Amino acid sequence: MANLYHIITYGCQMNEHDSENIAGLLEAMGYEYADDAYEADIVVMNTCSIRENADKRFFGVLGQFKKLKKTNPDFILCVCGCMPQQPRVIEEIKKSFAWVDVIFGTQNIKQFPELLDARIRTGRKQMAIIDNNPVVEEDMEPKRVFRHKALVNITYGCNNFCTYCIVPYTRGREKSRTIKDVKCEVERLCADGVKEVMLLGQNVDSFKDAATGGTFADLLRELDTVDGLERIRFMTSHPKDISDDMISCYQTCSKLCHNIHLPVQCGNDRVLKRMNRHYDRARYLDRVAKLREVCPDITISTDIIVGFPGETEEEFEDTLSLCKEVRYDSAFTFIYSPREGTPAARFEDQIPEEIKHARFDRLVDCINEISLEKNKCYVGGTYDVLVEGISKNDDCIYSGRTDGFKLVNFTVPEGIALTDGTIVKVQITDAKTFSLEGRLI
Ligand code: SAH
Ligand code: SF4
Ligand code: F3S
């Protein structure tokens, strides 16, 4: 029997996609996937360090694998992703988790088979971490989680250095792929049955084809011509860089979904400046107005941080008022978490935990109320839904997403079976805060 592997993935879609590549590399080496980490011979932990709780959870889970080392002498534990890009984490692993076998960075994924092989041959710990790989690691064969949708990187790294954020330190400087390479990849995916692509970059709007100077809008227009592709999504857009040309794509590119994730982080200009976001509230609201002018049915989601150092009560209320003004379809809300090595962690006016939590609760209430009101507007309407799966408990309930990324759980008559990736018409019968309910037409 082949040896078994398991991958534990934390963090964002960049990590999810990296894990697909790591799985592809392991399967090319002859390993087979195990559902249960405790049955695997190799476990890879693909880590995230965006907030402190991600950090804590990682060390907690890591500790549990020590037992496996005792019961299975051949067990190999690998750690990759954003955590080991930080020197303090490497020190901690060396000090308290010296039994970890292979450590590799976010820009050393292609080297993983070599490292694993060396570990197995020599029995010695292997490590490869580079801060800024000038070469874009391409041409891996990912093992995709879904048949009908795929994650596609368009840029790697980030140059923005928002003062709270660890990502520029863990993913290196921003590098764009070429439009030609991205299009080739999307064409191959569509030939293999993919209907929807999610283009990934920390700031997709700063995409710049190094060969042709082509912009993100140029890339969207190219991808819109790919045969078999039904839906194009992307994340994340940056309010400082999103251009009128990009926004015009909502009119000209028929495959571009009417949805955008446009993180605002905060509604107050002084805080935005201290966050180093390079836009103000007026610019943000102008971008939202432009998006809605070009694409009236666009759904908008966002990311918000509460309790950034120095945020006053009035400044926090500016965030609430902005949410009421924009009326987001949904929002990811975060309590500010100081990350060692980032400028904001050194700001002196850190906000006490209880104030941060109280603001967080108020924000969540405000967001949820708006989400529910917005979802209620869908009731009675009929929408195209791309089927994503069937309920575990009931063969007559499927789930899928509208073009605007609304999650829909819908019933189908007995005896009808739907395939993932097909687009069906669903009438919406009820609305909840985070999803819609409906029935197949
Ligand atoms: N590149 C994307 C976001 C990547 S991180 C962008 O610029 O929008 C995802 C989200 O995590 C961020 O938008 C931010 O809201 C949140 N986040 C990042 N660092 C954080 C920190 N130190 N504390 C709390 N939330 C943070
Ligand atoms: Fe972090 Fe800002 Fe870069 Fe987003 S744009 S990854 S928040 S530094
Ligand atoms: Fe986490 Fe790294 Fe993504 S810190 S959010 S896995 S870029």
C-alpha cells in the first residue's frame, strides 16, 4: 500500500491553492490522500499568521502531533505557509518543537519533494525559506478540491505594507504573472470542465503584466473570451487602485460576476491614514458609487478591523456610519490583533481588549441587520445558481451561489439529481442573514 498524506490548511485562499499544489506534488511522488491526519505517514501543516489566534491554534495543533512521532517512527511532520516566514516562529519551533521534520516557506513550494526526499534518505531535518524569490514558481499540477471551480493566482506577494498587516513580510514583494500565462492556465482548466475561476492576488488592481504592461482590466477582457468559462471572480480589490477601466469591465465582460470584495478596513480618515491604506472615506464612497452606476445589481462585501491602535469612539462610529451608507451585502469583521514586526504593533495607544470586543459586537449587529434586509429583497425573484453540492442529510436539498455570490440552499423535486457546476434557475422563497432559501424552477 502506498504511503498516506494529509494536509491541514489555515488562512486564506492563497494557502488553499498552495495546498492544492502541495497535494499535487505529493501524489506525483506516489503518496495517497488520507482523510484522517492520525492515519497519515506525512502531515503537512500549511499555516497562517494573520491574527494572533491563528498563531496560537497552530502551536496547539502542532503539539498534538508529537504523540504520532512516538507511535509511528516513520511519521513525518512538515510545516509551511506564512508562520515559518517569521524568524521568531523558526526560533520557537527549534526550541519547543525540535522534532518537526521539514520546514519550507511560501516561496519554496516547488522544492518540497526534494526536501522530503532528503529527509527520508538522511533522517535529518530539512528547511528552506526564502524571503523574496524573484522567480515566480509556476507549472505545478494542483490537485483541485472542486471539479467545477478553480483558484488561479495572478499576483504573488504584496507591496502595500498596511501598518497592521503581516502579509508583505510572509509573502514577499508583489510579482505579477503574464496575461498569456494566466489565460493559458484558465484555458486548460476549462478544457478540464472548470466553469468558474477565482483570480487571486492581495491587490489584484495592481496587477501588471511584466512583458506587455497589461493591466488587470486587460486580463479580465482576455479571460472573458475563454471558451467554456461561465463565471469570473477575483479577490482582493484595493480601493486605492481600482480604476474606472476595471469598473467598466462590469459592463463589457459578460462572464464577470456582479460581485466585488472591496475591503474598507475603517470609515475614518485619520485611522485610514495610520493604517497606511492610501485612500480616504470620500475616495472609497466614490468607488462604490461608480461601481453601482456601472453595475446597479452588484453585491459588495468588505473587511473591517475594529480597535486599531488609537481608534476613538467617534472614529469607530464613522465605521458604523459608513456601513450604513454603503449597505454591504456582507462583511468580514476582525478585532485588531498586533503582529510582531508590523508598525502598528509598536503604536503606543493600543485599545483595551474589552473596548475592542464591545465595538466588535456593535459592528456585527449593524452588519447583520443590513445583510438580512438586503437578502430579503431577493425573496420572490428567480436567479441563476451554480450548483456546488448536495446536503449531507437530505438528497432533495442542494446548495449553490448566485452570480452575486449569495449562498442559496434550495429544494429539488424527488428523483432529480443535479451535477456540481451546472447553472440552474432557483426561485427564492426565504432570506436569512448569511444565506437564501429557494426551490428549483
Ligand atoms: N490583501 C487583502 C487582505 C488580506 S488579509 C486586502 O488588502 O484587503 C485579510 C483581512 O484580514 C484584511 O483585509 C484585514 O481586514 C484583516 N487583517 C489583516 N491583518 C490584521 C490584523 N493584524 N488584525 C486584525 N485583522 C487583520
Ligand atoms: Fe495586507 Fe494591506 Fe497587502 Fe492587503 S494590501 S495583504 S491588508 S498589506
Ligand atoms: Fe494568512 Fe498568509 Fe493568507 S498570513 S491570510 S495565509 S497570506
